[in-house]
Amino acid sequence: EAQVTQNPRYLITVTGKKLTVTCSQNMNHEYMSWYRQDPGLGLRQIYYSMNVEVTDKGDVPEGYKVSRKEKRNFPLILESPSPNQTSLYFCASSSAGYNEQFFGPGTRLTVL
Amino acid sequence: GQNIDQPTEMTATEGAIVQINCTYQTSGFNGLFWYQQHAGEAPTFLSYNVLDGLEEKGRFSSFLSRSKGYSYLLLKELQMKDSASYLCAVRLRPGGSYIPTFGRGTSLIVHP
């Protein structure tokens, strides 16, 4: 089944404790991206990648890192999480020659 | 720059027709998307417009006017399950990034 998976789905952590949210897609898509979604603000782009070893900042990259060492994986790293990073996070992927983005199920992160 | 505007909330009656507008002020426009998102779930793709005109897909239609920076999503024969958020997203930079930027979404409430 074609899908984008994210782990964990839910995470409660404390300020400053490094964490990684994994994202994996099995559709051989070139493009992958991370969004955060907050009430009243909609989906905001954090980072995106157009291919292996090619990443670029989105609209709200501060406090986040990403890597794209393999085509299928695009982890989101929070080196020192803070409470303002409490949010719902979505990973998405799409192919270079097609338009539709496929979204993962979301990761709800709470930073205390 | 980019500025994507859509109403925050709309209500409609089951069986009726509703039109959700989206206006954008962007440079390097290269296509507009509509996504549907039910509460707590991932967004799912509805439509994509890159040329002016109306695209019809079952009960849903999407319209684009590039000269006016305007799009709408038309939902016919509304059903209760259409209660959701509808996200307008614009893709920028022709030939460059294919990652769209999202508006804040319109929450549609369908009542009996």
C-alpha cells in the first residue's frame, strides 16, 4: 500500500531533550516536506527536500533540522525542543512530475 | 512574497451548494491546490488548477483566475461528511520548488 508513515504518532517530552520524528514513504517520491499545524495558523512549511542530500528551509525553520540521506526517509530533528514547538506535525511527499502531495498521519508533539 | 486568504469559517445546509473562496498575492505563481482535512486527520488532495477555468470532479469543482489571483472551491449536494477544513495552497517558483504554501484553511460546518 502506498503510504507515508510517521513515528511516533504522539509524543510528550520536556524542554531541551533532543528528539527525532521519523518520516518514510514507499512511493519513490523525490519531494518530501515537513509542516507544522497550529490553531488559527494553518499548515506552515518547516523544511523541504527535492532529492537526496538536497534540503531547504521553509517558512518556519528555526529550532528544527532535517536530513535526506536516503530517498525514502526524511527525519525531523529537534535538538533542544521548547514549549513553542508544541504542535501537530505532518510529513508529506510527492513525485517530481506529479502534483498531489501525500501526507503522513501526523505527529502530535507536546513539549513541557 | 505570498499572502493567501480564505474565510475562517462557513456554515451550510445539507443538500445545498457552498463556494469557498481563496485569494492570493504571490510572485512566481505556478498552480493552486485544494485539500480537505477532517479534524485530527491528514489533509487529502481534492484538486489542482494551473490554467484559468473550472475543473469539475464529481460533487467538487475548482475555479482559477490567475489575473485576479482568485480561486474557489464549489461543493454541491452537501453531505454531513463534508464538514471539514478546506485548505487552499499555492505553488510558487515555476520550475523550482514544487512544495506548496498553504492558507489558514476554511472550516466548513454542514448542518441538517
